[in-house]
Amino acid sequence: MIFSKSIWNKITVFFLFFFFAFASNAQILEPVKWTSKIEKKGNNAVLIFDGTIEKDWHMYSQFTPEGGPLALEIAFKNQKGNYELVGKAKEGKTRTAFNDVFGVNETFFEGKAHIEQEIKIINPNLKTVDVDFDFQVCKEVCINSNKKFSIAVPSTFKMDEVPVIAPAQLDETKRTGLAIDTVKKETEVAKDQTVKAETEKAIKEEIPAPAPARSLWSIFFIAFLSGFAALLTPCVFPMIPMTVSFFTKQSKSRAKGIRNAIIYGLSIIAIYVILGLIVTKIFGADALNALSTDVWFNLIFFVILIIFATSFLGAFEIMLPNSWANKADQQADKGGIVGILFMALALAIVSFSCTGPIVGTLLVEAASNGGIAPVVGMLGFSSALALPFMLFAMFPGWLNSLPKSGGWLNTVKVVLGFLELALAFKFLSNADLVLQLHFLEREVFIAIWIAIFAALTLYLFGKITLPHDSPLQHISVGRLYLGLLTLVFTMYLIPGLWGAPLKLISAFPPPPQYSESPFGVGGSGNSGLSADVKGLPEGAELGPHGIMVFHDYEDGLAYAKEIHKPIMLDFTGYACVNCRKMENNVWSEPTILPILKNDVVLISLYVDDKRELPKEEQFVTAAGDKIITVGDKWTDFMISKYKTNTQPLYVITDLEGNNLHTSKPTISYVNADEYLNWLKEGIANFK
């Protein structure tokens, strides 16, 4: 068949139109795909929801604490008079990690999300259970999403039969825009037996995604360094030449001495790894995760760390019962592999006053990551502890190069005590943040750290002595360098009282907004504002870093027209982690901050704002979505205008709402250099 030129043109135009129509919607992301079913449980029923989360994305749990990212909210729409909830919804495997932006331990799903809710049906004529999920899923950007389920309830439940309902398709979210009657048809199609089989298989094979390998490697590395620090304490270091000499002298040959030393080192590793296994087994990974976010746990561990630090500083010794060490020594005298194992156990018991505080800290820190993290932590710690015994047994001549025991060993122990003391206040801060008591706000926390590290500096310079210190006539070069490093760090902390971001320690102090003055002591952070607080235009307020910001589009547009400046739209969220990271790390750059303060009118629109709109402003979109809250309004604006649902999202427009960029109409989570170039291009195009 031969087509005329005009027909080819029409075909070309059609395909171009199809391509651009597809491309315009390509940014509407849906990283979580859901299925649901209902199962019989005695006289009750269990609703089961399974989500498959795309790689590198994570979805926040319903147990993420307030003040952090947006937690999962589950609403049972037709509960009244139809069924009762039995307990709270249970979750499958989650992960908990500290969020240095919000200053809380956030809990989230990776790879798979599994949620179960038991119900008691009280209406025998109940046809469906209608459930709404509101949740946030993040990667480099965040999406506030909604999923609507309508799960069919079988007319009868048989004890020997577990009915399975295929994946619910009633998703009336902003991304699909399906009409209700179309959705119902799709639901019927979804009941196909093939879809059922695939759904059941996916659920049976559900294996929650493990913590990223990088996290476990980080835990191992930190634990290894901690083990090396423990090695340089007065409880452990003197044992190296004594133990190695024993193996080399008591063994009939050098090869046997090396073999015994290797067995000794492996025994040390086995003892600590078994300890990690016991902690994980007793409490369970999920229980440890929950403990790490618990107020009482943080308070108790704060007290424990204070005790450990006080012991390291020389006030008293924490020791296990002498009878334990005596029994281990008696078994060690028997010789053979069993004797070597008990020699390693004796070392662990005798050195507990130095290693115990470090091991306790590592176990709790590793437990916050869940899974096998405590085991990995103990493997790293014990490897550093065991390595010297094996190496010096292989090369006994190296013993002559070891520094002699002396006062420097106590110095190492005291330095660890100061570090334990500083770390203790992180746990007290966690408890204060969760309870929102404002007892340990950012300025107080930083002031405490300044005092601790200033005291450590004076100690290293020999200006302070502690109970177990030897007389000091001069300080070593190494101690001098360490003192200078500590002094520099102390000086680095001081500007934090005046609002400096302190990016090096951002994971430890409370976030900037959790402070007596968000702009620093004395309000000095307000310098450089284009308008003072009293002179702000209507609808404006001071935002991050003292930038004047509007939270309503019409108010910001009116002001932009008044002063004739371009508009920068900032689609953001109260619980958007990467939005805060952009504000803290990119907006604060000295090349970018003046532009945001003086060259654009910033309008920040929060898509998770739950305030209800006045009745007269509520509406239903052409796709059938109900716009009820302020956040709904800005979400609809973002999707309809810019064809995306991710945050953060930045757009620079003129006074008529036209985009001022050609190459990159919008931009999201980027580095400072790319963001600066994008800002300059948009402003340059403003006429």
C-alpha cells in the first residue's frame, strides 16, 4: 500500500502528538504497587496489604515519630456499624535509622511493605471493606501518595477455606484519574485466576529488603576503629606482649606457636560475635529498632553512657566479678584448644572495665539498624582486638617495636571517656525531641559539646589532670597534635550558637528549628534581610535562613507584581526530608542565599498541608479527585501545571505564570552548582 505525502504527514503528526502526550506525563511517579486480600482467622477476618517498592525508594511506617517524615495513615472508611478493629495494624519488616534533618529516628519499608489488620465483622450483609492509605515515599525526591482499597468480603467464610481476593484496583489517586465505573470494571478483570495465582506467589515469596550493604560496611568500619581504640587502653595493650610470649615460649615449635595464637585470635572474635548473636536473639531485630526510638530507652542509655564516661575518666572501675576471671583462668590452665578458648574468655572478662563501655555503645548503635547489625558490629570490634595477637605471634620480632606501657594508655582511656560523655547527650536529645520538651534545644546542646571538647583540649595540653594520670613534665608531639585538632573542632562549634549549620556534626545536635532562636543567639541570623519582621508584606513570613517566603500563591504573585521580580515556586512538604536537605545544604550556600533573598519572590507551597479549605474553595477535579485540604490544592496545581508529583520541585516563572527556563523547566534535588546555574538562567530570562 502506498500512502500519499499528506497521509504520511498526518501519521507523523499523530505519532509526535502521542510521544509528547506520553512525555508530558512521564514524571507522574508511582513507586509503590499495591495488592490486597482478606483471610479467615477464627471468627474474625484479616485484611492483608502488600506493597512492592521500587529499588532505592523507601516508604515511611505508621510508627515514624512525630516531627519527622510523613507517617503512614490508615483510614477505615466504612467501619461504623459494619466491623470493629482488633488491635492496631501490624507491619512486616521495617528499618529504623536516625534522620539528621528532622532529628528523629525514622522507620520505613524498603523493597516490600506488608501490613495486616484484624477485624471483627458485625454486619452480616457487609459487601466490601473500604480502606484509604495516605503515605510518603522518598528517594532523591518525595511523593505524598494515596491508595484506596475496596476489598470484597465473601458471603461466607469456611474454616477449611482461605478465600483470596485479587489485587484491589480502586485507586482514585491524582495519578490515575480513573472514573469510578471504569475502576469497577478493572476490579472484575483483576479477579482473573492468573492474577490471583501471581498475587499469592508474590506474597508467599515476600522477602523484605535487607539494609544496604554500605550501612553494614559502615558499622563494621566504625566498630573496627572502636576495637583499635580499645586495644590502646591500659586493660588490653599490656596483654599483647605477655600473651604472645606465652604462646611462643610454651609451644614446641614456632609453627605451633603461630597456630595457637591464631586460634586465640579466632576465639576472641567468636566470643564477641556470639555476644552480638545473643543480643539479637534475646531482643529481636524489630524489638531493638523499637527500643532505639523509645523515650525511656534513650534516657536509660544516656544514664549508662554517663556512668561509662565517669568510669573512663577515673572516678571508679566497672569490673565483672573476680570469680568469673578465676574460673576462666582455671580452665585455661588445662591447655589445648579448650584452654586457649578460655584464655580468650579470660581476656574479655579482665579487660571489661575498658572494653565494656565501648561494646555497650556499639551494640546499641548497631541495634538501631536492626537485622544482623549487632553481629557485624561485634565482628568488626573483635577483629581489631584479635589481629595484633595473631600478627605478633607470626612475627615476634615486632614486639620490640611496640611502645612501652605507661601513662599514655590512661590518656587514651580518658579521651574515650570524653567522647562517651559527648555521645551521651545525643540520646538525651532524642528523648527531648520526641517529647518536645525543649529542655535540650540546639543552643544548649552545642554549648554542652563546646564545654566537653574545650575541657578535653585543656586535658590534652596538660592543664587538667585526672585521678589515674601519671606526673606530666611535658606532652608528646602526638598529644600536642591531637590537642590542636580538638581545639580546632571546639572553635568550629562556637558559631553554631549564632546559627551556623555545623554540617560536620549534623547527625548529632537537634535541627535548627528546634532552638530558642531559629536564627541564632541574638537573632544575628536575620542580617541581610530585604525586609525586617515588622515590615513584612501581607501573607509573608521569615523562612529558612531568613528568606522572606509566601505560602499562598495569590499573595506571592501580588507582591511579585508590586516589586516586579520573578517568582520561584517551591513545591515542598513539612515531612519532606530532601526538601530540608536542599534548604540546609544548598540554600545556605553564600552564592545562592543572596539570590533567594533579593532577586526572586519565594512561594513555598506545602503539598502535605492538612488544613481544610473553606467549603466554597473545595472542588472536584475533572478526574474525580476531591480537593479538600490546602495540600490537595497545591498537589493538584503541581500535577496539572507541571506534570509531576515529586518534592522538592522548583520552578521560576514570570508574572503571568510562564516558565522562564527552556532547557530545564523544573529542577529537583541537585547539588549547589547546578542549582546556582539554574537560578541564574531563570532570572536572566525575566523581562
